[in-house]
Amino acid sequence: MKNLYPLKFTPQYLDKIWGGQKIKTQLGKDFGNLPNCGESWEVSGVQDHVSVVANGFLAGNTLEELIEIYMGELVGDRVYDKFGVEFPLLIKFIDANDDLSVQVHPDDKLSKKRHQAFGKTEMWYVLQADPGAKLNLGFKEEMTREQYLEKFEAGQLMDILNFEEVNAGDVLFMPAGRVHAIGRGVLVAEIQQTSDVTYRIYDYDRKDSEGNSRELHTELALDAIDFTVPDSYKTTYEAKKNESVEVVKCDYFTTNILELDKKLECDMHKLDSFVLYIGVEGVCDIEYPGGKETLKQGETILVPAALEQYFLAPQGAGVKLLEVHV
């Protein structure tokens, strides 16, 4: 059996009522004739949206098929033992040309009980934001379920939500249960558990293309919402040149940020996990025994767990990557 290598996948582009053109204009990705491309699914194990390899001798195979064949060599023994052939993370780019609905995701326990699925803890890395663009993250102040319902039923939901102005480079972590919404003018990379379970709370009374209101999940959302308020909704970090800096670590994934202006050796023999790299800025080669793959801005690549040693070689200064593993 031939050796594994860094894998690229064919992006899956989704037309959304709130989508725009930045996935093409900012990230250089050709989504064809879609009028409003809201999402590019980069790496996915979600049923009906499983990623297909785009490079090398494995091109045309699905991610699920590869896990069946390579198991721990691809994803790591620890990861395979826990998740089997289901890839545990979903990586997306999201372009909000208009406000996304206010929503919440259930945790593992509630999602398993209701949907036989994983919950959805996620994070956003802001790639670009128009001046004054904002995200909704949780509530302004802690409240009870009864206080929330009172405001919701009085049509005053927006009065109690917390909005944060954002800029490129901001990191926002959303554990399952936190109410959130991406505001217009924001382009993000999203890293999340493999789950497509979303409870829509409010959608600005919008109509779809056929004049229908989008479905809301008011009652389902109630049991999922976390009404507590953290000390800060933004994640603070300090990037360092040619060093992997941890920005988010949770039970489901770890995300680091890398700013490179010289070649960096990566020794992952203790990790026992695949590693994903998301191109934020610039162009970077991944040099491994047997060859190299090039990662550009707007691309995502999966380094198999069996590749325990490799180099990240930036093509010039100004290379920025997100590094994600389980």
C-alpha cells in the first residue's frame, strides 16, 4: 500500500440567502455561478457532504473511504478508537453578506438524546471584517430561563444579546449552548465538531425565495441555551514568529496559529492525531518524506497522523496558518 501524504479536498460551495462574493474575491475560490455563496466546506465528514480527495493517487476517494482503509494511520489511533470512520471535525469558510440567524447548538448529551448526533462546539477565526462589523456572542448579562422567555416573547431578544465589533485576526470560541450569530460584513474560518444540528432562534423576520418565513426552533433551543456570561467573549492571544501558539483548546479540538518567515520543522510523533492547516495569508509548502504540497490562502490541507515529521516552508514572508488537531 502506498504511503499517505498531505491531502487536499474539493471544496463544497453552499448557496445561502445571506451569502456574498468574498469566498471568491478575498480567498480566490471559484464557486461558479452561485448567486450568494455563503459557505465553503473544506473538510467534512457530515453525511451527504463527505469530502472527496482532490490531489495525488487517492484523488476521487471520499474521506470516509480513506478512514476505512487507513484507520489510525490517517486520523490517529486514539481518534479512530473514539470516532471510527466518522471524521470528527468540520472546517468551513463563511461569508456573511447579511446577518446570519441568531442560533444555538446543543451539547453532546442533548444532541445524542434528540438527534443521535454529536453536539456542536465551534470557533471562528476572523479572516476579514468590514468597518464596524459585529458578531453576536451570548448575552449582555446573566439571566434565568424565565427572564429570557419574557424578553423573547415581548419581541425584545435583540436588547439582551451581546454584540462585539470584530477585526481580522480575532478569535471567538463558542462552546455548545452559547447563543451566537455572524453579522454582515464578516468572513470567518470556522472549526467545529462534526455536526449539522442547529436551533434557529431568530431570523429578522426574513422570507425565503418563495416568500416563506424560515423555520424557528424556539422550544428546542430553550433546553440547549447556556444563560451564563463569561468574563470575556473574545479569546486573547499573542502570535509569535515561527512558533505554534495555542489559541483554543477544548475537548473536541486544539487550534494554534502560526506566523512564518522561515522553514519550521514539525515533530508530531507524540500527537496521535491528524493535523489540519488552513491558509490564512501567503503561500506555504509542506515538505514531507517523498514530496511536497503547497498550501495557499483559502485552502485547507490534512496531514495524516502517520506523517509524524515534516517541514512548513513559507514562500516569502507574511505566511499565516491555522493548525488544528484533535
